[in-house]
Amino acid sequence: MSAFRCAVWRESEAKKTSPKQTWTACEALSWGMFGDEKVLTSSFVGAQPNFPVSQRTYNAARRELRDAIAEKAVEARGFRGKSGGPSLTRETLDPEMFEQLLALAVDPDGEITFMHPASPQNIPRWTGVIFEEEEVRALWPKVRLDLDQWMKHSVMSRPSEKRDSHISDCQKATGCTVREAKAAYGRLPPNIKRSRGHRIKAPAGAK
């Protein structure tokens, strides 16, 4: 085999055996709640988190994730706590454990815990729990919101904000492109757009 063909073969084999992209429990739950794996992670850095509108609550996301583990739709791997100390390699969590203990869940820090109001006793000791990105995305497919409705609500509820702010927020909240957000803003009725040098009064009842 020539050196070139050998290099190509090694590259193709490396692609076949390359590990799949994994997410931490924090990233997985962030995706389930907001459709963005970075929201919860970034909130730990800033002193004043500014969360977008959530698609589901924290408890709902934890319950759906733990049910997916029990049903083997999502695989969870972590470090098992042992009497002689923690394990050095991640092991697959047994789905039957989640079937038998209905209050069992995974927290954003990757530890196994019980959901309220279950008593936090005899919790299986697992830390550093991670998930495969593809499986989490399949569990919670990203929902594309109606951009026109989103933009109209954004402008009417925050009339003092500038056009670029609405466009940027629309991208973050819906996952759309800059072009799509600008087009949605352009389709707004003239009477609710903020023209240059003009400040729109908030409609009655808007918060």
C-alpha cells in the first residue's frame, strides 16, 4: 500500500471510530428548556442571568430526560460512586434504575438526585453524567416559532427597543438567521414599527 493510500485509509478509519459529540447534563437540560444548550451554562458566569422564554420548565425537562433514560431512548453515562472511591471511567447508567425509582433524576451538575417531594435518601451515587448530543436533540426537536408573531409581540411589548435589538433577540429565541429576522421585522405593520427618531408608546395592557 502506498504512503498516500495508507494515509487516506487511516483518515477514513479515524472518522469511523471518532467519538460522538457529548453534552453535559447542564447542556442537555438547557437544550430541553430553551432549545439552546448554552443558556444555563452561560448563566453561571453572569451575575444577572437573562433567560429567554423557556419551552418547558426545569422540572418538566428533568422528568422527560429521566423518562427517556428509563425507556432507553437516551443513554446516560457517568462515574459510579464506589466504597473504595469513585470510578476512573464513565459507565452506562442502568435504565432499570430509573424505572424502579420514579423520583430519580439528573441535575444540571451531572449528579443523580431525587425530585421533590421524594425523600433524598439512598440515592444511587453517580457523578459527571453526560449524554450524546444527537440523542438529546432527537428527544427535543427544536421548535421553529412563527417569526412574524414573535416579532410583533416583541415590538409591541418593548416599543423603546431599537430594531437591531429585536432582530438579535429574535435570532436567540427562535434560532432563525439574520436575514429571516430582518424580513420578519420588515413585514411588521407600519403603525407598530419604530421609525428613525420616533418613540412608540406601549399599547395599553402591554408588559
